[in-house]
Amino acid sequence: MHAAGSAGAAAAAIAQAVKASGAIVRMEPNEFAQIVQRADEPIVVMATSKIFGRTSYKYITSYKGLAFYTKSPSQLPLGVRAELVYAKQIWIPG
């Protein structure tokens, strides 16, 4: 139950960041990992998807009021300080 509560809180925080900023910043996976390393207490939401047998990893986090998103063919090294929340799906408009 705790994981579901954390996922809901993380999703709400990211949704609030998107409302406040009005934008989601898409970036390369290595740049995303650098943003996560800068945060004091990062919360990262991750979801996986399979297309044609290949797994892809989607990540979203908020940092200084902006939402950052990336998609990677492999898992990203996010460091030990990052709290990783697993989601069923991450949907990004457009």
C-alpha cells in the first residue's frame, strides 16, 4: 500500500509541476541523469514498455519547478539518493 501512496504522491507532484510550468522538457537520457544527480531528494517515476520485443524505459522527474522527461533503451544509473517510483505507464502529450 505504501508504494501505491508514494506513486500517487509522486504523480501529483509532477502533475503540479507541469501545471505550474506548462511544459515538459524532453531531453537525452544522459542529460536527464545529470538533472537527477543535481536534485537534493529526487523522486523519479519510471515505466517500461515493450514494442516489437524491445523494452524501453521512460522517466519523468521534477526539478526546480519544471518537469523533465526522457526515454531510454536501457535503465539509467540514477544514483542511490534517487527515490524510484514504478508506474504502469507514463504518457506525455504530443
